[in-house]
Amino acid sequence: MNKTHHDVWNNCLQIIRDIIPSVSYKTWFEPIIPLKLENNVLTIQVPSPFFYEYLEEQYIDILRKTLRREIGTDAKLEYSVVMENANYSDGKPYTVRYPWKNKADLHNKPVQVPIELTQPIKNPFVIPGIKKIHFDPKLNPDYNFNNYIEGECNRLARSAGIAVGNNPGGTAFNPLMIYGDSGLGKTHLAQAIGILVKEKHPDKIVLYVNANKFQTQFVESVRNNNKNDFLHFYQMIDVLILDDVHEFAGKEKTQDTFFHIFNHLHQSGKQLILTCDKPPVDLQGMEQRLLSRFKWGLQADLQRPDYETRLAILKKKAYNDGIELPEEIFEFLAVNISNNIRELEAVLISLYAQSTLNRKEITLDLARMMVEKLISTARKEITIEYIQKIVCDYYKIPIDLIQGKTRKREIVQARQVSMYFSKSLTKASLASIGSHIGGKDHATVLHACKTVNNLIDTDKHFRNQINEIEKKLKV
């Protein structure tokens, strides 16, 4: 008895369902529709070009084995992708056919053919009348690439951002996650990409939103019983820029909603740009399935700018604001403000304001006074000695005990916690940390840090202790 395309595909699915995780099965195989079977070639319909590419990259082996089992060794697979809003010569919608990537088929290219379904599949996420609505993308026009100085600290992230801006959804950088400490330019870079997209692709729907704003909107939608409208709105975005995604930590319902939005946009070939204060591997309180998707594209970090970059940033900011300064003042500020870009700009603005309001000439002495006032007094230097004091005060033990050789459990733990914070909050070398805390070597410090990290991951009570100590250290 000859098998139909439905029979073949359903038999394949029975095998695939038992092999891969249920979440992966629902995401990547349930949306597929078998179309026809001719000359041992099974044609299946998939939602987007990205969907096809992902199947070929992740599941090609299992597809090949199951199809050959059902059809024979000469089995082939063809993907049919429905292209929405496309114009064919006769006015009908069309699909794009992608041949299976067998070695013998490498010369084949995707071919546009008229759609063969009697009725095109309707997109359930399209709301009539608002699909192409014009709304504010919430982008600051000053946050463009012209004002974003390139340096060693941001070269990878900036280059990736330009690539995404020129071809949103069409690069391997999807999602593009930009991470780094506060004040290093994550928001500026993310918005610069959005501005570039609007310049190159005016018809694209671009939206910048902070994670806290997204959370507030979601809560309001639940309260007002219009969660579906909330989902539909975000699922029609072409380029979604979500700032400070780490703010979703611990908010399970918000994470679940964003997970579905992420999946829809990604599978539709839309672009996602995320910013975060740390890489996905270090994020706490986030669902694993969401973290795994954050790792699909490119994770680009922003480092503290070096002297040359800081100097260039100061001069660019002064030029844009019409501020004229002697070279020695630019150099002084670039040398003495090294923590982040936000502090650089804040001191420059304050210096200009002091000069204008108080009718003072901008001198090196005035610059020195502003740096001391706004930076030096605002940020307490954290030293190894200070860390030991705070840790010992917290555990209520004398500081000389962790300097000694006692192996009592509570003393060892306090010593390890001191080493852990010394490594993460100071620039001291491992050898220096060990010499300051009990005269230990660098291997002992490494072991202490691993022990503390393991306890943070496995012991909730200990994790709370670490959080409390960290707050005391950063007061």
C-alpha cells in the first residue's frame, strides 16, 4: 500500500518525539505541515527561512535517518516557506523552496514558486488595521553610531551592531546580547542599532523598551484582561530592543511571556537586541530555556574604555555640546576618570556648568576640584583589608583568626569568603590576595573562590549571606 505524505511524516514524528525533548519537539516539529510526496521527495511547509536553517543545522541527522527508514535510501526532503506580503508576477503569494542539503544537491538554490495551498495560512498574530501602524520607537537621536566612539573596549560589539543595523534578522547575531557594567554604553549602542535600522529600512517596526517598562506593561495587561493584545503588539515588532533584561530575574510569569514573544520573533526572522549587566552564564533567577535562547546568537561584552578611548569620548562630547577646553584638561580628565563613560560625561557637563553659572574660567584646578567632588568622594576604594574587616564583622570573629592557620569550619569559610570578594572587587592578583589573607598561595585562593561559587549555587542560606555581605561592602 502506497504511503501518503501525511503517513510518512506522522511516522517520522513518532520516532522524533521519542528522541528529542518535548519542548524542542513542540517548538520545531509541531508547526511543520506535510504538503506532498513525489518521486521519494517529501515537501514540508515551515514558518520561516530561519526555521528551515535551524532544522538543517540541529536536526538534519535525525530527519535523514527517519525519512530513509520510511521512504528508502534515495529519500529527499524539500522545504516550502510561505513568504508573507510578497508579490508574485501573477499577483499571488508564493513560497520559497529549499532543497535538502545533501552533498549532491549543493548546486541547487532556493526557488520561488507559486503557492500551492488552496488558501494561504493566515497569520494569527496580525491584528487588522495596525500591522503597519506608525508609532514612536522610543529612540534617542543622540544615541547614534556617529556619537559612539570605537575603541578596543567595544570593537566587537560595535561591529556586530553595525552588521545587525544594516541587515536586521539576516545575520548570525540574533539575538545580539550586549553586556557589561553600568555606564559603559550598552543603551547607547543598542539604540544606535535601532537608529541605523530606521535609516536603512524605514518600513521596519523598531521598538526600544526597558525591561522594567515591559514588566509594568505586562502586569497592566493581566490586570486589565488584555494579555493577548500585549502579546500581539510585541509579536508584530521587526526589531525589538530590550534593555536591562537581567531585571526579569525572579519574575517567572514575565519570563514565560517574553519566552513566547522571543520564540515568535526569532522564528519569524525578526531581530532581537538585548542588554544585560552580565553574560547569560552568570545570570541568576532566570529560566534555563530563556538563558539557552540568549546564547543562540552573539554575546558581546563592553569593557572599561582605555585612555585613548576616554580621551576621544571627552573630545566628541565637548564638540557636540560646544565646549572648548585646553588639551591638558582633556588629558587630566581622561587619566583620572577611568571607571565608566557616564562619569566622564557627568564631570564634563558639571565642569562646564560651574564655569558658566559661576563665571569661572575652566582651569586645571577647577577640573581637579570637580573630579575630587564628583568621583573621588563618591566612590570608596575597596581594599583587601576592608573586605576582611566587613566579613569578620559579619561572622562575628576576630580578624586575626582568618590570618592564622586554624582549620575550624567557620574560620575557613570566613577566610574563603574574604578571598572570593577580594578577587571580584579588587584588582589584586591571586598571589597578593593569598599573601594578605593567611599567607596562602594562588592555588588556595582559586580553590576558595570555586568553593564559594559552588555554595552560592547550591545553598540558599549561604547565598543570602553573600548578598548581605556584598551590600555592606558596597555601601
